[in-house]
Amino acid sequence: MIRDRYAIVFSLGIVVLTAGAAYAYSQLGATPVRATLVLPPSSGEPVKVGVDRAIDPAASDYRRFAAEDAAWRRKNARLLSVDEYRARGDWRTPERQALDDRVFALTRRGENAKAIAELERWVAAHPRDSEALLDLARLTNQVGRNDESIRWYREVLALKERAR
């Protein structure tokens, strides 16, 4: 499940970066134009054929964008203090992500009982977390605790019904 999330986020990042690069390139003024290509004719008349090519941005375009970027940075960009970073929570992994990381590491090492205990503690504190309930149901099913697994699956279904 965690690997699937990372794969989705990675794929989405590639799409966003590609779209962003295409947009940035279009903003540089690189527009397709028709250039004339003269081929030697068989009848003696020159034949003009259009060939698509892009016009590269000029140095003046780069200077203009650099100046605009510098103006934006002067107005908006600044270094944050340590207290501001901590207030924003930038240096901490969210609790739910930390739980997923711990459970993944425990199951990789084969410590399924500890992973189940982690999930049970989380579910006791967050009874409406359907993803954690589903992880718990799958893990208990995987280790052969079928009665428990059925109970957790039913809890997930009950949450889904209440959400409707």
C-alpha cells in the first residue's frame, strides 16, 4: 500500500514536471513558425516548401525573465527562522505517515505481531481511520487470525456505510 502511494506520487510528479516544462517553454516565446526551404526543381522553377521549426528565445527574453524573477524574490522570498519552520511543521513526518513507515518496516522484518500492535494502538486512538482499519484487517488475515480479520473488515464496512 505504501509503495503504491509512492508510485502514484512519483507518477503524478513526472506528469506535473513535464506539463510545467512544456508551459515554461511556451512562455519563453518559442513558437513554431514556417521557414522557407528552396529545393532544386526538375522543371527549372524553385519550389518553396514549409518546414516547422521553433524560434529560440533571445538573450533579451532571458534578461527580462531574470529581472522579473529577481523582483519576485525580493518581494516574496525570505529565509524562515527555526521557530517558523517548527510552527509550520516542516521538519516532522506526519503521524499517519510515520505509522505507515513503522508498520511497513516491521512487516518487512517479519515482525507482524508488533505491526498489528502498532495498528491496534492507532485504531484505538483514531477509530474512524478506515485505511488503518483496512491495513489491520489485511494484516490479521495474512497471519491467520481470521476471526479478528473479519471483525476489522466489518468495522471498515460500517464506517463506509456511515459515511454515505
